[in-house]
Amino acid sequence: MSESNYALQARFEAKPDKTEAVAEFLDSALPQAEAEAGTTTWFALRLDETTFGIFDTFPDEDGRQAHLDGEIAAELMERADELFVEGPEIDEIEVLAAKHA
């Protein structure tokens, strides 16, 4: 399972009038995630009408840190005041088991 031992889980609450802007931002970020050599998987999530998230995995700490220092995270933080009720909640997590197709 070495390709996805390290992960990030981000969760954020969109301002009620910004839900579609958040959805569009997440959808538009997919090509950036695909271009990250150290990112194994990347999921953009809508948990309910105003709650969104990102879950991604990495083979090592370097890949995870590169993602945190990358374009998606930078734009997310840059637009946080505009889009979210409060700053994103981002957790570094350890993947215990995974199935890859």
C-alpha cells in the first residue's frame, strides 16, 4: 500500500451564496491535482448543500508536503475569506488500509 500511506482530509463550509463557486473551484482543480507527481489519489467532495471537502493520498511525506505547498492549497487559502464561513479544516491522516483498482 506504499502509494497511499499518507493522506490529507480537508473540510470547509461555503458561505450560502458561494456554494456554486466552491463547487466550480473544486471541479477546476482536478487538472492541477492530476499534474502533481506525488499525489496518488485526489477526491473533491460535496458532503451537503454547503459543506465540501477534499481527500487525497500520497506515497510519502514529501508528496503530501508538496501538495500542501502547491497551487490548489495556495488558491484555496487565498480565496478562503471570499468563499468560506471560516478557514478550511485540514487534517494530516494515516491510511491504514486501501484498495486500488
